Amino acid sequence: MYRLLLLPVCFAFLNLSAQTPRQMNPKLGELINKSTAGEQAYQQSLQACTLLMEKADKAGGYEKLNATDRKKLEQCEEMEMKSYWDAVGEGCSWYCGGGPDSVYASSSLAPQSGIQYDGSNAHDLSYKTAWVEGVPGNGVGEYLVYRFSPTAARITTIKIVNGYVKSEKAWRDNARVKKLKMYLNNKPFAILNLQDVRNEQIFTFSPIGNANRDDWEVLSAKPAWTMKFEIMEVYKGAQLEDCAISEIYFEGIDVHCFGAGTGVTMANGSLKPIEEIRKGDWVMSYDIATQSMKPVAVTRLIEKQHASLVKIVLDGKEITCTADHPFYTATGEWAAVNASKANAYYLQQVNVKTLAAGTKLFVPAEKRFYTVQHMEKIKGPLPTYTLELAGADNFIANGLLVKTEIIK
């Protein structure tokens, strides 16, 4: 069975009440250099992409374009998967698992000129909005609480975008957080030391959340859990005392799946919708070394609600999945729309490459490759499914060879 066995500990944060919270410093990620002018330029680029796609259609497809236009079209695909203000793009992410149930703030600044500053802004996955605390002074002691269901996908990374990053002026005018105290189920867990920059600030953890996920009914019966972030110190704003946080959001594991209706090739050659497959069914796998089909047993069907998916459209085929799911390509490699997540959170025998327009994906039944024409972002919530197998690490979905993944 291709599944990593985990120690019988349900949460990473039990029995921490007697421990001193550890000090953590971030790794800096992307610089969030946003502005209204930048948004306008982005929209103009998207309009140019629309014209290029129309050109490809008239020419007879992606492969009929010259090399320069094909390269531009690949860049267009990347733009379409993420809008200008999106904190999370590329069709899917940890949020395919649904994310927290709710976000609560101890206080929020009153609306001004129709702009809201509620706690939910810190988790709307948009850099255009921000939570701004609403008490007199600099906000020390104010906090955000994120509530998670017992079945929530586990978290391995917390990303914080400090201050009000919708523009450089808004960021400098408002106060920013210098230290956040992080609690799990109201127990102190870590002190997050934030830099005074507009970059993503990335903190990495051992998986946080319920680890024993084999029995969904038992898992669902567990209590909800919370994550709290309390302001301890601030960097002063140039004009205002109000302290702002644009985003606190997450990455993690347990979220790679295919959309309902995906046809899986069974051992007898028939097709069955993935959501109808059960433990003990036999599906067809592909032995890459011998270039032959082989039947394998299903050990588990995993079902999840996903916030968004990506539809991969090929010449004559399409498939809807999470962005980190690998497909077998004409280069003899595995590729995913979001290769970085596939490599970061799942055990892979080889490095997963990036899947883009023009990538050729393998169809075992025909022993030929189909070319990816384009990709589309599909918003949920949507039911999705994936399989665990005994004695194989791949199966055939909508005719394409896809990989099972083992959680690190």
C-alpha cells in the first residue's frame, strides 16, 4: 500500500502547556509589490492574451503557432491561473481541502469610505484587503482566531503578509506586526518574529492537525481545533497607529484529488467514475519499465471537498484535478501544474516537472501522447476523489497516466 504510516499521535500540539513557546524567524518569499497601476497593466496583459488565444484557435491549435507565440501563450496560462490580487493561484493549493471554517478577530477598525477591515480580510486570499485592529493604541494584545474542522487538511506552512500591502503608501502609513504569539487550542506554541518588509514571511512546521486519517467517521467525530495569532509588538506606522495584517494563510498536505466524474480504467478494461470505486475493486495500472498494463487492487477511496481545481484541456481530452497531481509525459518524467507543491509535500522517486501548455501527456491504451492546449481555473466547493493502491504507484484517469502520491 502506497501510504506513509504515521505515529499514533493525533495532533502535533498536544501536551505543550508546560513548554516555553519557541522563537521562530521567517524565510522571505515573494515581494508583494502591488498597486492600482499594476492592476491596470495586468488587465491589459490579459487582454493581449485573449487575442493570442484567438490567434491559436484560428491557426488550428497551440502547435501551429510560432515559437515566440507559444512561449507567450505559456506565460498567459500562468497569468490566467492567478488574478492580480490573489494570494493563492495556480488552480489549486492546500485550500483545495477547504481551509478553516471561520476567522474571528478580537476587534476591527470601523469601515471607512466603504472599505471593510474585518478579521476575515486576513484570510480572504486577496492582497487588496487587510485586517486592521480597532482598539485605541497600537493593537498590542489584539488577535485573530482561525477555527478548523477535525477533517481539515494538515498544515505544514504558515505564510504571513505583514501590514497593508495594497500599496506602498498604505503599507508605510499603517503599523505592522513585529511579533505574533501563536497558540494552538489556546496553548502557546510559538513566537513568530516578523520582519518589516512587504514580502511573504514563511514559517515551516511539522504537520499540524489530525494525523490519523484512515477512518473518516472517527476523524469527523473529533472536536474542532483553533489557531490564534496575538499581536505582541509592532513597527510604528508613518501616519497611523492602527496595525494591519493583509494575510495569514497556509500550505500543507492531504489535498491532491480528481474531480467527480473522472473515468478510471478498471482491470477489465471498462471505465468507472472515480467516486463509485470502492476498496477491493481492481483498476488498471501501467508498468513503465515493461510498457505494459497490469491490474492492481484499490486499498482506499479518499473523498474531499475542494475550494478550487484546475481543468487541463488537451487535444481531444480533458481532466479536472488539483494542481499538484503528476501526469506522465513524453519526456519520461512526471509533471504537475504546481510542481513545487508536488515536490515539497509528497515523496517522489524523481523530481516532478512543471506542466504547461504544450506538455505532452501519456495515454497508455493508445500508447501515444496528447498535447495540453490550455488550463482553466475552476472554483468550488467541489467534491473530489483519489485512490490508494496496493503494489502500484499509478492508475489511468480519463485515459491519462496519473501518479499516486505518498505523503512525506
